[in-house]
Amino acid sequence: MRASKFSVLVACASVAIASAACSAEHGGAVLSVAVATGLVPGPEFTYVQTEVSSASAGASALPLHEARAIFTDEYARGRNVAQFRSMSAGTYVVVVRLLRTDGTALVSRRVQIELSGDYSLVVHLTRDCVGAMCPLASGSPALSECLAGSCVDPRCNPPDPAYCPNVTFCLRDEDCAPSAACAQSVCSGGICEAQPIENACPLLAYCDPTPVTGGCVGVVEADAGRQDATLVDAGAGDATVDAEIGIDMQGASDAAPPMDLGPASDAGPLCGTICTVESDPCLFGYWDCAASGSPVCTEINFKPEGSPCGGGGTCTADHECVLCDEGAACSFYCYAGTESCSGGVRSCSVDGTSFVAPGSPYSTSPCYGDDACGSGLVCDEFGSPVACVDGAACNEGCLTGHVTCDVLGSRCVLDDMSPPGTSCGFNQVCNGAGDCVACAAGSACTPPEPLCQTGVTQCASGTPTCLVTNRPTGYSCGFFDGSNHVCDADSQCNACNTGAACIDSANFCRTAYTSCGTGNAVCTASTSMRVDPGTTCDVDKVCDWDATCKHCVPGETCTQATGCAQGEYVCDFANGAACTGTPILLPPATACATGQCNGINECCAPISATAISRSSAMACYITTDMRLHCRPTASYSTVDVPNAVDVSVGYLHGCALSSDGTVSCWGNNDWGQLGFVGASTTSAVSVSLPEAAHQVRAGGASTCAIVGAARDVYCWGDEENVRTGSGSEPTTPTLIAGLTGTSELAVGWAHFCARLASGDVKCWGSNFEGELGIGTVTSSFVATPTAVLGLHDAVDIDLTYSRTCAVRATGVVVCWGSTDTGAPSQSTPTSQALPFSNAVSVEVTSGGTRCARQATGELWCWGQGVHAGVGADASSMAIPPTRVHFIPTASALDMDDDGGCALVGATSQPMCWGVDSAGAFSSGGTHHEPVSVCP
């Protein structure tokens, strides 16, 4: 059992070469350490641990300093956590760790500084470094620390291009990616951090700033607050340490900056300072003067492991006082050291450069001698913890093999060569003989005729070749004498102003553009391009909203009773009565009597939502007051989930997540997808989970959730596809082995994927089209979650029946599985040819449509399928990457085979389009342009 973490009285430690008194009056520099992080104190980390050691040979580390984290938003701006006084000049290594309640490290970072005078150090600990492993196996050993998701040199602080080659620093807030609605992204010291917006979350809730999946989360356990012990000057050695002081409760601020309280007076103990329990030297408390007027040692707690306990002994993890063995071998994390007994304090002295033998257990507390304190990980040759998976695929350049695990840790046994043309680095491919050669596959190359011909570099043979093709007819080939020139069918460059506006002679109300597909100007009409209603299109005729030319009486206006349909002309073929015939519908969000128009002649109150999900049977969204709403309301009027923060809709069922981690489901229960044995229901029923959930995703006939502090994955529903091994439908949540640290789930009909905090993606289930991304195409079911090949930096995932897509940290979209074009299936991630590389999320449907949302909020769709998001029926044509013109910006997107829904604009208005036969978002019918969802 691990002891509770508390700050304790420590003696001054020797620093650098000179020896001076602890007190600041004797001179020396002051080192102030502050932490800047978007991680939330309290719910995510409980303690801040600061460790300072000199890089000089023979110098000892300063006493380990630990302080209780205070529930405040000051950490996002930079909060002072420790101060070291009487410091000598020299090189120092500062290690800052954010610890969970159980004492394990959530994230840490080591910084090397040169100290010549007073120094204020700000250590950035970013969310994308949680669970990161540095250095990378293929990287430099010097890049041992994580900053902003990249491995950097410890000297990367403050930002220095020489030591931070892989970090993209921000200059202003606009350079930072969007966060959840309850937070704002700011540029702090060159690093993007997420600051919670004041009062954005209700009482007893905090803001998780993670984009898409984040938001307001209820505090599971509130800490009533206690002032932690203060580290004071013990009167010996060089340096003193000041602790962080504060009241541990929401909204409280520090009473004063950290200060040196000084030693207790001779008259008696100093009230509020630490006292030792005589009956057990490994217990301590605080002098309380309020009860009887005389000091009483109260609030008894265990001393942390390694604390002095008299007679030269130190406290163990089991709270026993043991003698200190000066010079004995010890280790901490992956660093080797020697046991020190200076001043009666048992400590493990490490210099930060000596590593334990590769394959040694990774220790989260000091190990002495043969003590075993590993955490299941092993240390590699660079002093970093790694997990070793025996038999896993590996490669080095153009040589492939498998992983073997022995006393040296993880090693790659090479036994084969990669095929010619296999990528082995940036613009490099394998030549088939095990060598990595330069070849920029897919890059442009110069053909003999550059104007109407193009060339693309191919690397299939391992050497670059230029494949020359004719440019398509109508391709712009330059300007000559002021005329735009395009290529004709014979690859000749001819004059043609392609794209110039023109009118379709067959329909005066449809605008068109000049096409040069044959090398000549042709007026090509577009079903989605129309002139403004009321435009004259023939004698005594004008165009209406549907691009039809009708008889009209100019000069009059009319408005429908609802206020959402009007016209600039009175158009009536029968008798000329005002406002008859087909009305002109006002666009969504146009103001009307009771709120705003929804695009289909209905006036309703505007909605601001935080999440949305849809299927062919229903559409659900969550408003900013954490209320869940589902349509059609006639079928789901009893769905009531309090404090909802996330919702997911499957084929015929839906599930929602409350701020306290409770999951509730409703709808069809033929396969147990609601998480209980019983009939289908339109009422929300709570699912029994072992711990609070972080995310829930409903698929075809199955449901999965991320559960507990370990972020395990539990699934229930169709046994044929979940494959828990029970032989019957798992109507109660069943643990999926092999998944921890999960950040996002994607659930389909027959296969499932999980995105881990590391950026890796693991998938299991059906693989008959290569949709698992594991390099094979097979009809057999893969029951064990298996890593997707070559994908280690995913930030978003989505899947459908036989296809999977992901967004990489670089903003590039990759997909694998079926292609829907007659080409062979792709069993590994393949980059999509898109005109942008700043995507943040992706959606994919079984009909062939894929849509991506850019960081700017713009939506783009491509592929093949009905209602691809471009405002037209695209059931029989392949859609190139096309901007969804009727959605200016969106903060969320959900797609299925019938259409899509999005949260649009600055107000996050729910809007949907496509087929709505069930009345999931309107009164039915098909909508090629978006309709605002009414309550």
C-alpha cells in the first residue's frame, strides 16, 4: 500500500560546491518554479512534485518538494509551486511532476537551466504529453522530454530553436487549435494552453478542454480543503525550499505568496507546523493550539516513503522505520543512484544521467538493493519506460522483423526485407535490396510538354520514374493576350474563359458557368446554382426559390402567416390572389415572430447545443443547459437524462452520458444493446458499470463505453460482433481485454476501434475488407484489439460497415478498408488527396461518403453516396473533395447514409439535411439544404 502524499519538514541539502547557511540572509540566488498546464487540478492531478539537482559532479539533489494542488484556474496561466533559496551559480536540472491521488505521475518534464542569479522558471506540462514516451525509439536520445506533443532536449526552456526543433510555438491566441466550448485556447509563453471560461460550467463541475469529446464534467469527489504542511528552513545546508500554500476548495485563492516561516521558537512549538508522534516515528501531525490553549499534535498522517524517522532510519512504503545503508544501490524511475543517509534522511541520490540496466523494472518510488518496485514497464537504454510486446511487428529502415523481449528490454529481430517502393522515411522508399533511397512518390515531375501534360513521380520499383499523362480537357494552361487558355482533347492550349458566368438557355432561372471540357466554351448548368428569386426570366415572368420561371405581378410583396415564407412578387396562376402559389422559403436562422425560421416554413425558438448525433430513426442533441432532446418527440418523449454531456445514436437505439459518469440507453433491445435483459423501451434506463464512464458510443446493434481511471473499454449487445466469448448476447457490460488509456471509441455493425492517449489506434472484429488496418484482408473475425499499422498520432477516428478513417496530428486524413471504386481494399492507412491539411475530425458512411471538418470549422465531403453533403443527390456519381457550401462553419458533425447533422455557426445551432422519412429532424421528406432543428 502506498502512503498518502504530504509535504514534510526537510533539512537543507548541499548544492554545487560552496557550503553556506540555509538562511536567505547569507546570500545566494533564488530559483522560483511555476507550472503552466491546461490539466485540471483536483479532478485530474492532486499534487505537484518539484525536484532540483545540480549537474555538477558529486553534488547532491535538493530535498524533494511536494505540494497539494489547489482547485483553481491559475495553473492555466502559470502558478508558482516552489521556491529554492541560497542557490549557488551553476547548471541545474529541475524535474516537475503532476501526481494523481494514488501518487502515480500523470505527466512530468525535466528542464536544464544555467543559474547565475535570481531565476523564474515556468515549466509547461501540456495535455498532449500525458502518456507520451520520449525519446522515440527512432529518435535522438537527447530528445528525452515531452513538450506540446513533441520530444525535446531538456534545455528547451525558454523556447530556443536550437533545442526545440520539433515544436511549433504560437505567437498569438489565434495560432492555437479550438478547445471545448467551456474553455478558450490561449498562447502562453509560446505554448498553447486551454483556460477554462469563468462560470462556463455549473457548480461542482469542471471544464475538460479536450476538443470534440471535452466539456463540463461533474466533480466526483469534492475535497473539503486543508492547508498542507509548509517546508521551512531547518537551519543547515545551502538551499531552503518554500512550499505552495493555499486552501483546497473551489474558488479560493492563496492568502499570501510562499514564504519562509522560520524555525519554532524556544517557548514552544509553532502552531500549525509539523509534529512527530513519539509512539510511531513514521507518523506525523500538526500542532493545534485552539483546543485547550496548549499545543496538541493532531491530524495524524503517515510520513511519505523515505522520510527520516530517527536513529538514522527512514520510513518505508509500509510505514516502518528502517536503518539507512549509506552507499547502497538504489534506483528511481529509470535512473541509477546510491542511498544517502545525510542528516538522518534516507534518500536515493541520482545525477539524472546514469541509467539502470536495460530491461530493469520501471520504478515509481525509490528501490533499494534488490527491492522490487516495478510497474509492469521496463527501462530502455535511454532511461525511458517502455512496454515490450513479444512477437509484435517491427522494422528498421527497409528491414522487417518481430519484437523479442529479454533482459535488454525490447529488441527487433530482423528476418525479411520490405518490398520495393515501401516508404522508409520522408521522400524515401525501399529499393528491394534492403536499402532506403530518395524518391518523392506522388510529387510532380516535368514532362516534355509542360502546358497540357503533367507528370507524377512513381517509386514502385524503388527508383524514381516520371509517369506522364495528358491534363484533362478544360485545364487552365495560362494567360495569353489577356485571354484564359485551357487544354483541349488533343492536349493543345486554346483560348476559353473557363468558369465565366453564363445562363442556361434551357432554364433562365438556373445560373451556370463556362466549361472548357472539350477545349471550347460550353455553358454547363448546375442544379444547385440559381438566380435570386424575383429575377426577370421571360416576358411577365420571374424566377422563384425553386429556380422555376413563373408569371408574376411586379411591385407587390407578400408574407406567409408563419413569417417564414415571403416573396417580392404576387405569383398565382389561378386568380392572381396575393401570397398564393409556391412561397419563397426564408433561409434558416432568419428572424420570425417566435424566434427564427428553420428553412421549411416553420418558426421556432433558436437552440444552442453542445453535442449532436443522428441515425435514420432519430436525431438527438444536448443544449447548453445539459438537457437531452430527441426527435421524433412522439416516439422518444420519455427520454430524460439529467446533466447530459454527450450522446450517441445507433441504428435503432441511443445512449447518453451524464456529468457524473452515468450511462443511460433507450430504444431497440433485441440484442441487449441497452445493457440489460428486457424489452425495448423509449425511456432512458441506466447501465450498470463498475466505475464512472468518460464516453459512450452506440453502433449498429452494440454499445461500448470508456470506463474508470484506467480508461478501460466495456461493450455489450450483439455477441456475434462484440465476441466476448460468452456465446450469448452480453446484455451487461463486458470488459474488452487489452485496452487501457483509451481516449475515443468508434462502434459499427461488425468492427470496433479505440484511439489511445498515445495516438495509437487498435481495432477488432470483422476484417473482410481490410477495415481493421492490420495489413491483411480476411473473412475471419479478429477477437483481440490489434494496432493499426503505421498510425501513432491519431486525434480522431470514425468507421462504418467496411471502412475506417482517422485524422492524424498533422491534420491529414487517412482511410482504410473498402474503396467503393472497384479498386482493391486498402488494409493499411492511406492518405486522402484533399486540398487542405488541417482537419480535426472525420465522418464516414457505408454509402461511400467521407466528410472532414477543418480547424477553421469548414466542412468538406468526397467519395460516393447519397446526400454527400454538397446539397445534391449524388447516388450515382463519385464526388471529388467539395466544400459544403451551405454550412459556413461547424463545431461538430455526425453523418449516416441518409445525410448529416452539424452544430452551425457561433451559436452552435443544430441543423440537419438529407432524407428524413422518420421525422428525426423535420416533418419528413428530403432536404438538399440544411434545416434548423426545432425543439
